[in-house]
Amino acid sequence: MTIEFSKPLAARETPIPGVVLYELPVHGDNRGWFKENWQREKMVALGLPDFRPVQNNISFNEKAGTTRGIHAEPGISSFR
């Protein structure tokens, strides 16, 4: 299976009435790939119903132990 990187987030109508295909961008580099399965602000803007999660991601790393990123919410510190 070949993964197409850097295509934009898009909603595409299908020949089946009421069925919409949502194409999700996949970001790749020499470490592997990363994809946002759900990002509330973007998905709701496309017309999907808001079912409350803020974000869900998945990544694949070519090598074990690869760090792709570390994120923290403003004002929240787990390091003391």
C-alpha cells in the first residue's frame, strides 16, 4: 500500500446518496508518518457532528524509540 503524503483535508461526495468520503492528510518524513484521525475544529468545519473529543492522532515510526514530538497544554505542567 502506498501512502500519499501532503494531500489536503477534504470532503468528497460519493455516488451513494448521503455518503461522504473524508480524505485525511498524512504527513511523512524519514522517521515514518503522522495523521490526525480527528481534530475537532477542522472536522466540525467540514460538517461532521461534534462528538466531543478534541483530537486523535496516529503515527508510524520506522525505528523503535523514535520521538515525533512532545506537546503540552498551556498552563498545565506535569514536570515539578
